[in-house]
Amino acid sequence: MADRLSAALPPALPPKNTLPPKVGGLKGFLQSDRSNIVLPALTFVLLLAIWEGSVVYFKVSDYIFPRIYPVLLELKAGYIDGYFWPHLAFTLRSVTIGYAIGCLLAIILGTLLSESRLFEKCLYPFIVALQSTPKVAMAPLIIVWCGYGILSKVVMVALICFFPLFVNTITGIKQADPALVNMMRAFAAPSWVIFFRVKLFAAAGHIFAGLQISIVLALIGAVTAEFVSSSTGLGWLVQAALANFNTAQMIAAILSLIAIGLSGTMLVKMLHVRIVFWDRASANTSAAK
């Protein structure tokens, strides 16, 4: 009897190999985590070699484009001797405060306009008109209203980084799955529950994308405000170096701004991966299909 039952049963399947197959060669290296460090480092070394070689070969004057060594000396004087630290702190403070205020207002107003037709019809045209106004043209007016201190820089940063996140918030909330929204309504869920449980989750990826864009724009706003009126900050340092034809110091200050932008972008990207983990899971599922 047991023999007949075992003969009737289908043969047992071999156990599935759940581990992904190993890929060798260049393709495997590109898929590994090491490539995220090695390839940018090699590109950076190559760019430095092109920079140094071009300046030496074409015999470019230092006041037009210096070699690497004078820039390193300026960075040493700036960060080891301490000349850059007050300027870096001023720019970081204005960028951080203005970025936080602008992004918070963008998320709040974006939520209100996406959830209320009345707010959208009343406020959206004026917000678009404000965004259409060149911020450089508004800078003198902001200085008249807010003075020459850090407040004018904070206002400029908040204005310039507001709109991308505002639009992304509206777009993300309106792209929530209608089936999920209708299901929650069928279970008599309140509007605030639908927003926090469905719409906010749908908009999270868009919000973080807007946060990344706003970091770069926040730096532009801070430097623009420091160009117009300031006696401190990395933007003012660039202008002072221009007046003295100190191109090495100018490049050192610009490299400092690049470092701030890269660090902020990487931080927001890391938070995006950690917090909005379902975006990564859906991307991996799509790639597997």
C-alpha cells in the first residue's frame, strides 16, 4: 500500500536556490558596492590629472586658473589656520534655517492645496506668480525689509527652495491609488486617517525627491543673498577673492560649497532609502520582473 502511494505521488522537486547567481567580470563589479566608491575616486583622480596637466601644458596664468597646489594652500589656510570657519558657519546657518522653513511651508501648503479645491483656486496662481519672479530681482527688496544680517539670507533661501518641494508634494498626494482611497472610505475612515495612511505614503517618494532638489537651490539662494549684501559667508568670500584676483581662494570657497551640497544631498538620499523603504522594494520587484 505504501509503495503504491509513493508511486502515485509526484517526484519531489529539488530545493530552490534562493541565492542570486554570482556575476563575475565587469558586470559583477558594477553591481557590487565597491564600485560606488572606486569609480568616483578614479574619476576624481582623473579630473585632477586633467586639471594639472592642462594648466601646465597650456601655461595658464595663476590668476586665470591656478594649479592644484595653490588651491590646497588656500584650503589649508581656510580650514587648518581657521580663516574659512566663520564664513562656512554663517552660510551653513542661513542654508539650514532657510531650508527647514521653506521645506516645512512647502509641505504644509502643498498638502492644503492638494486636499482643498478652495485653497488651490485661491492661492495657487499667487504662488506660481511668486515663483516666476526672479529671486535676484527680489534680493534688494528683501534686504530693505529684512536688513543686512542673516534674516535676509534665510528669507532668500526659503523662497528659492520652496517651489520644487511644493509641486512635488501636490503631485505625490494626487497620485495616491484611488482604489486604496475608496476602500478606506468604504470602511468609513476619517479624512485624516486616509491622508496619513494612504496619501502621505504615496507622496513620500516625491517629497524626498523635492528635498534633494531644494538642497542645491538653498545653496544658490544663500550665495545669491551673500553676493548682494554681506560681509560674511562663502559667497562673500568668492566676491572678495574676485576683487583681489585670488582665483585659488575663489576655487577653494567654491569647493567648500560643493562639499556642503554633496553632503546634504547624500544625507537626504540616505534618509530616503531608510524611511521610504517601500520605494526601494517596489523598484527591486520591477527590476526582477
